[in-house]
Amino acid sequence: MLLHFADEAAAARRLAAASGLQALAVDRHRFPDDELKLTLPFAEKGAFPETLVIYRSLDRPNDKLVELLLLARHARRQGVGRLLLVAPYLAYMRQDIAFHPGEIVSQTIVGGFLAELFDGVVTVDPHLHRIERLEQAIPLEHALALSGAPRLAELVAERRPAALLLGPDEEAGQWVARAAEVTGGEHGVCRKVRHGDREVSIQLPDIPVAGREVVLMDDVASSGHTVARAAEALLAAGADSVDVALTHALFAEDALAVIRAAGVGQVWSTDCIAHPSNAIDMAPVLAEALARLLGRR
């Protein structure tokens, strides 16, 4: 059985269909004081399965982490022996060290919280840069980090077969390299100098871009400023076009407008976060990983 919420019903049901699971929706009510009330589609204790899968992508994470706490604790009380979380986007992973005195390192705290609730976690392209494996953040034997890069690369190869793949900064290098293994095309990364949360400058790699189609690839776009500055630099250097392919369309506030204003053409994302730019569904990849956790492969 797979539980999901209404705002993620489409992606959750695709995963349930690919995995041969029954998909049921959790009803969510918010009281005037912002407390949450969740209601399950079944009430009797005997209706709970031995293994329960919860689908919840953790963009806008603060309410969703409370939802997971309520669901997991209730499920355990009702006799569920095994709880698996499919969180295509995993929040609070960027703060992996204290950059300034007094800062709280959220990665291991939120990771530990999820490990206390669940027996296995599946996610896609978590923002890990100073650790090598997801289980270092979420201390579970079954903590699986998948990648959306190959699926995005297949789309790029179809839509822009001659494109140069570039990462908007050095951190995107791992996703660009994975995508280039699929497309077989030339790739590289830009260099980012950050001057604040919304102010960055970009240095292009030593690769000719004039007259070329370029696709910027990354794991996530939040404020959109890094992608926008990279697109502006590429177009100023003579690129014919700049499109964007990314795993997580986080797009806070006016981020998509910022990217469009910089001259970006198409924006393609996976359905890890529900967004109008979604062009790739991750259900086949997630279903394969889930099958391993469910002991079907």
C-alpha cells in the first residue's frame, strides 16, 4: 500500500502503478492556528498492511516533516512493521557543516529524524557535496540515492541532440558528467563566485560556445540566479540558445521569471517536485529501487 497527499497524487499514482501497489490518499486539514489534522482512508487496525510506503517529496519541508512524524508514529501504533519513505526531493541536506560559529548542521539532524521514523528511504539527487553516501546523512542500511540525470539526458538527446551540456557551477559537474555518458556529447562546468544568496557571477569554461545550442544541467534550481547569470554569459558569448534541464524544480518566489528574463528557452524538470515544467516522470526509476526494498528483486 502506498499513501500520498492530494498535491502529489499524479506522481505518486504513477509510482504505485509501476510498483503494483494500491495508492490511497491521506486527507489533510489545516486548523486556523496552522495545526494539521491528517485522516487516513482506513480506520480499522486490521486494515493496515505489514509494509507501508509513504510518498512525500520534501519541498516546502516544514509542514511535511510534521506530516511524516504523525503518519509514521500512528502507523507503528497500528502494527505496521515496515515503513518506507519515497521522498524524491530531500530537504535540509545543503547545511552539512557549520559555515559560521553557532550554525546548526541540519543535514544530520533531519537525517537522523527520518532514520528514527522509517526503515528505508528512497530519494533522487540529494544535495550531498561533502559526503559520499546518503547513509552518512540518514543512518539507515536502506538509504537509496538515485539520479535524475540519465532520464533528463534521454530527453536532451531527443530535443537537442547536438547540445553542449554545461553545469552552471562546479557542484553540478557530477550531474553533467552522468548525463554526458548517455548523450555522448561534449560537456563542462562554469565557475560560480557567490556574493550573497541572490548575487553571483559566472565564469564560462574554456569551451567554444558561439553558434551552439547549450543545455544547462543541475540537480536543483531555487532562486534561479545562478542559472540566469550562466545563461546571460553564454548568450553574450554567442550561444544560439540556452535551455535548462534539472531534477528538482524548486523555483522559489519569482525564480522561473528570473530564468526566463535571462533568455532561457525551454525549462525541463523531473516530476520529483510537481511543477508546470515537469517533462520527465521518475516512476520507472523509483519503482526499480522500491522493488529492491520490497524484496521483489
